Amino acid sequence: MISVDLFLTPFGMKDCVPVTVSRRIAKRSVVLSHSGGALTKAARGLRYRAREASVVERRRNFQLMHAFDCQPRTRIIFGADGLASLGELAVQAGARKTLLVSDRGVIAAGHTQRGVDALRAADIEVTLFDDFGENPTTNDVQKGVEVARGCDPELLVGLGGGSSMDCAKGINFVYTNGGTMRDYWGVGKATQPMLPMIAVPTTSGTGSETQSFALISDAETKVKMACGDKKAACTVALLDPVLTLTQPVQVTALTGIDALAHALETYVTTSRTPMSQMFSREAWRLLSSHLGPVLDDPQSLEARGGMQLGACFAGLAIENSMLGATHALANPLTAEFGLIHGQAVGVMLPHVIRYNSAQCGDWYQELLQGGQGGELADYQGADQLAEWVSRLLPKAGLKKCLADCGVQREKLTRLAEAAEQQWTAGFNPRPVSAADLYALYCEAF
């Protein structure tokens, strides 16, 4: 009996998995060579079976790496004072009439008027829609659709935070495809082309500018609906870090924690791909190294730019991966108790990191090793990562537990049931049931 380790490369591959085979044949009958000598019938059979086993093993290993289809749909433009180019970009899109969606806070900061001026300087007719709230609802979208029908736009511009951009996308869905926002809950339900859209983020959080999803709350049930379609992707994402200088410190913190969670969650989801991992890693590097500095010095354009790019890349990671249990737990907190999204995400994130560490602790460690050093240089493992996030919350002026957020313990069971129904729960690397989610709420309480 002889055992032979064959490292065969029948397809010119150098990374084949070694396959050990055994056969009761005489030594003189075996000629292990690709180029010389005649193989006996027994040896040829041996090589064939080894090759078959190697191919099967390679295919099995390949399944561990998700196949993907990535087609970037959004042109990304980054630079200080880039808002001045908005009119030129609208002309390039072939538009003469534009619906500009912008929230009242951005209007008060003067950014909306600068956008209007840039558009009108390029002879673009502008209609402004600002009648929506922080978390746009189906009613808000419908009001925007009525405004759109009155001005017949050829281009949509979302200028503001995630709410402005999501509301603009929601208007685009219904204005171009008809029906109501509920008809597009899910993925790929738009059957008609949609208008081109330019996203101009004034915060560094949601990454909506590089996503084909609109998050719209049902005005009746309060459920936050993820409505996605590749046709809803923005034509251009115009990143001007100067626009983020007027953000209040607490808004900077809330949106920054959300963006940080996007980087962490997308890196470990069950649907992650090599493409999403690339964006997650760079998002984490930028966000983890600039969030502290921007809280210390809100007027630092370098820190603001790092945060804005990091949030954008995290949005690209979401587009090519998905989110997990942190966001599944956060959304019911917003719906039931009105917690600001970043606060809800921040209070749950450390507990989800610890929960997931049993499944993907090594992946969290990869992110820690890929950072830019600084205060995270000596951190090891998921527990220390979770502790770093926990300590970041009070520095950002955020609460660390649900009790301090006004959440009632007797509501945790209902919250857990709602969290289990969230789409993102199904992408968490470690499976979560209603009981698991309840336990996570209890830990955060």
C-alpha cells in the first residue's frame, strides 16, 4: 500500500488543494509525471480520480467567497467648494428643469440657496421641495410627488442629509413609476426608467448618495421600508466637505456613529463580497481615524473630508453587501420611541459586536489591524473593539444604555419581535432569533 500526495495543476492553477489517495499497486507501475513516461492504466486512473477530487475541493472552497456582479452606477466627485459645479452637472445630465429636495436645517444654513444659485446660473429652472421630516414618510413622499407633477422636472437633486436624499429617491420612484411608496418595498420593483438624480450630502452618515435604496417610513405602521432598485441609484454624488462644517457637534456625532456602524456591519455580513470588503476596510480606516478629531475640532476640513469620504465608501459597502443586527435592533427603537437613528445604532452596536464575535471575531481583528493606528493601535479582538465604541459614545455626547434613552423594559419583547422582522436581521453573520434580539436589548438596557 502506498500513499501519494498529488499536487496536480490540470488547469494551470498553482493553488490546488492537496489530495491524498491510496491504491494497492506496484511501485514500478506509477509514473507521476506530466511530461515524460507512459502512465500505466492504474496510474492514469489514479491521477484522474485525484484531479476530480481536486476540482470538487476547489469548487467547494470557492463557495466561501461570494460571487458578485458589481456595476458602479454613480459618478463620485469630491472636493472643497464643489457645490459650485452643480449647475454644470445638471446641464451634463441634459436637464433644464430640476426639483431640488432639501430640508429646512440645510436651508437655514444657506447651502440650499447656494445650490439654487449654481443651478440658475446654468439656466436651470428650479423648484424647491422642503415639506418633509427627519425620517421621511410615505406622506412626505406623496407631497413631493404632487410638487413634481406641477413642475415636470427632468432631474432630481437631493441636497442635505440622508433624509433629503432618501425623500428625493422616494419621489423619483412614485413620480416615474406610479402607485405608492409601499409598492416599492423590497428590491427591483420599479418597471419604468427613473429620472437622473444628483445627491449632495451635507452630513457624513447614511452614505445614501452611493446607494440604490430609499428608506421611507410607513406613515401608518411606522415601519421603515427599504425600497431598492438599481434604477434609483444617483447619477452623481457631489461630495463637498465644506458643506459639513456647519453641522452641529451632536449631528456630527450621530451621523458619524451611524457611518462607523455601516463599515463594521458590512464587513461581516453573510452577503459580503470581495468588493464590499474593500469599501468596508477603507471606510473603517477613514472613519475610525477621523471621528475623534472631528469631534475635537469641528472646523477641521481635513477631518470633515475624511468623514465624508468614509461615509461615502461605507455606502458603497452597503450597496455591495448589507447591514446586520445592529440596524435591525435600531429601527424599532426609532419607530417605537422616536430615538434618533444614530443614537439607537450607537447604543446597540457594542453588544452586537460581542454577540457576533463567536462567529467572526477574526474579521473584526482584520479591521483593527487595517486601521491607521492611533488609539486603536494596541487594540486586540472584538471585546476591545466593542469597548472602544462604548467609550466613544459619551465623548460624542450620546447615551450608553436604553434606560437613559427613555426605553421601557416592558416593551423589549415587542421590540425584539419587530427587530426579527427587519430585513437586515437576515444578513447578520451569526443567526438571530427574537429571543437573541431580546437578550441583546436586555444587555443594552
